Amino acid sequence: MPVVADDSSAAGMPEHEIMRRAQRRLAVIKAFYGHLAVYIAVNTMLHLINLFGSRHYWAIWPLLGWGIAIAIQAASTFDWPLRLLAPDWEQRKLRQLMDAERRRTGIDPPRA
């Protein structure tokens, strides 16, 4: 289950709990990337088998079917629909873009 990290949820939380949540989130992300790697490898192999062994193009069906599952897992892993629809999305995105601009220009972030 993905955990959306924001500044307010970590306030007052013990360090070991923050570490536990981060480790759980990392495990979910690693599982997604592992699944994606297997998807790419297997579908590449199926397309090669199809290319050299058949006149009918059948390899598209596992690619599409499994691709839907990968897309659903990606959306769940990275909270795509929820993060984009969240009321604070604009502020979070603006903060992210400002941080990237500071890194690009070498300006230190303001102190709170």
C-alpha cells in the first residue's frame, strides 16, 4: 500500500516509524520495477518468437493485456490519479519546480 509522503504527515512522528514507512514504500517501488523488467524481457522474447515462428501476429495480445496490469500497478505505486487530483497538487508541484530551479542555478533554499 503506497504511502504519500508530505511534510505535515511526518511532523511529530518517531524516526523509526518514518524509516519503517520509507522502507515499505521502497519495497513497493522495487516490486514495480522488477515487474516492469520481467514484462519487457518476456514481451521482447514473445515478439522475437512471433517474428521468426509465425505468420500471424499474436504477440500483441499478451503485450496489451499485461500492459494494462503494469499501468494499473504503476498508477497504484506512484499514486497517479490521487496525486494529480489532490487539492495541494499545485503547491507541491510549484515547490518541486522551485527546488529544481534552485538546484539548477545553485541558489540555496530559504531557511524556515
